[in-house]
Amino acid sequence: MTSPENLVEKLLLSDGPIRRTELLMNEQYESIRPELLAIGLEHRKQRRTRLNDSLTLLLESRVTVWLQIQEELRWLSRPTQEERAEILATNNLIAPSAEGLTGTVFIDGSDLKLVNAYVRALNQNTLAIDLIIDGWAHSAAPIEGETIRNDVIHSRKFLRSHRSSQVNQVRMMGNKVADLSPGIGLWARRTNFMRPPTTTSTATINP
């Protein structure tokens, strides 16, 4: 049985959707789950950026998607092959590729009026979110085939558009709202996944 650290390293050194052969059986996963969740929590912290008082962005990785799949499989005592395939296919819609980033936007504020406004804006895809990473600008777009299962959780893919000389950052409606760590980009590998990013919120955008 491979160690949790080696398993995470293999996931980060690979590209594309999670493959069936990369999944653990529930018994295997359960035996190392505490260690994997601890690593996953730290990994998510480094990829999570507060955009304002109402929004948080998590840039997905193969590790975040893999853990979500394993947790969903864990909820089923004896998942069938069909159930495993469905969970794999559904979550792989938000798996990043070698060429593109994906992210999940969480609406987690306490101002009900703002929350409802952001729900409408994200449902209607009228809230423009852009990333500048590794010298390229990427614009958010809905993920084809991905259905909204929760109004306060929205997935996006980030399509590369043009070169940019600006530092790594997140922009909403054309305005910078947070810095991004250089280690969070497309080519970041295991050597970066324990390195915490510096995020600085600089603006609040009202939809």
C-alpha cells in the first residue's frame, strides 16, 4: 500500500481526469483517510482565495477532485460499478487539464441580499471572473454538462485568452480583488503543494 504522501505526489504529477485505476477501494481509503484528509485540508487552504465578504474561490486540482470522489464513494457502503462510474464522471467535469484550470466559487457570506444577488449573477453567468497566472489571463466560463446541485456552489473552467504582464491575481468585473501565489499555476507540482500562498483582498464588488 502506497503512503498518503506518495499517492498525492502521483496525483499532482499527472494530468487530466481522475482515472478509475487511481481510485482506492473503500477499505483501502479508510485505512489512510485521516492522513489524506490532513494533507487535503492543507492543500485546499493553499488553493482557496477569499474574494470578498461573500465569495471564496477554490482552484481545483487532481487532489481536490480525487478526494471528493473518494468521499462520495465512502458514503456508499458497497458502491456498484455503475455508481462508481457516475461519481467519477460527474466529478471529472471539474478536473483541471494540462492546458486549463478549473475552480469552484462558494457563496458564503452572511448578507442575504448580497448572497441572493451573487446566486443570480452566477446562475446567469453575468459575474465576470478572470485569473492572471504565469503570465496569461484566463476568463471563467460555465462547465458544459455540469449541473448546479447547490445554488451557493458554482464550478467554472478558466479559458486562456491573452498574455499579461501583471502579477498573479483574481479579477472580478475587471477589477483586481486578490493576489494569487505563483505556486498555484498550471505547472505547479508537488514541490509547491505545501507552500502557502499570499492572498490579499483589495476590493469588494457588488453585483
